[in-house]
Amino acid sequence: MRKIKTRPHWERILRLIENESVPYDEMSYGISNYSNWLDRIQIGEKSELAWLEKLPKDELVDENGEFIYCDDVGNARDLSNIMYAAFVVSLWCNIENSFKWYYDLIGAGNLMQFKNKDNNFGNFQKNLEAVIGVPLNSLNYYHKVNAARILNNCFKHHDGVYIIDQKRKHEIIAQTLCLDWKIEEGRYINYSKLPHHDLVISCGCFFRDLSDKIIGLIKLKESSIS
């Protein structure tokens, strides 16, 4: 009877990462929940503003004769901003949850074993650098991954205000991104104006590049002992 060759355990973990990870190109993005979520936010925002535009003029004034349309529009946009912020928070949560898969992949490939597999990005960065031998911030799109983390923290811990602690340089968004995204220190972040589509794909590309480096090391180790 012919013996059936089974795939190495690390290959099964890699398939899981590829199936569950953040989209890295237009095709994977187009069929993802991220794309559907953004579409729904945008449709809801446009519908709310269109409804306000159609209100009779006498319904846009309160009992004191004050014009309330601007307040309603502002409230609608504030709500949309919260929804866009929640989108970023969800993106980072999914990224954090993937850290364990990379630890498992590295362990299954006999590169290194980790007892602590928490989802702290600082620990993840230090541990992965020990494995691949290069700083994570040298990989493409690292600055956008780090920006997603900081944007998440700003919304959850600072009510959406961009707070800079000069003693913690890793908590500072790259200056080029701040300029492009119009983010200023000490001011509220307009999450609705962020390039969400680009942010998602950039994060996906970063982790795909990281996966490729890990797989390259695993294959190199296997060839050296075969």
C-alpha cells in the first residue's frame, strides 16, 4: 500500500493565515468584510444626509426659532466618524488576533519556541525580529501597520485625540502619514477621512511579506537537515 504523504504542520498553519488574514490585494479586499463594512457606512451616511436635505424648512427650526439643520448634519457626520473609527479598531483587533498564528507557524517550523504568545505588539515585534534577523520596521508598510495600532489606541484611550508622548517614539505616527491624513497633535482625528481601503491592503501586504520571510527560513532549515 502506497503511503500518503501528509503536509507538514506548518503548511496547515500557513493556509489558516492566508485564509483568515487581512486582505493584501484588490481581489481579496473586494470579497472581504472590510469592503462590505465600508460600503455600509458610506451608504448610511449618504442616506442620512439626503434625508436631512429633503426635510421641509419649517422642520429645520426648533421652538425658539433656532436653525437646527447644521446640528443634525454635524451629528450625522459625528456618528459616521465613530463608525469609521470602529472600523480601524476592528482592523487592529484582527491583526492582534493573528499574532498567535505567527507564533504557531514559527514553532511548527522549528525556528523558535515561544512560551508567551500574547497579542502585545511590542513583544511580537521583538520576538519576530529575533526570528527573521531584521527589524520589522524595515519591512514594507510597517509605518502603516504601526499607524493603525496608534489610531486604534487614540480612539479607545484618548477619545479620538492624537496624543504624542515624546518619551515613547513608537507611539508617534510617521510624519508623512500625518501630513497626508491631516492628523495634528492634540486634535481630534477625522477617522472618516482616512484612506481605509489603502490602510487595509497595506497591513495585509506587510503581514504577507512577513509570512514569506518566515516560510523562507523554514524551508532553508528543512533543506539543511534533509
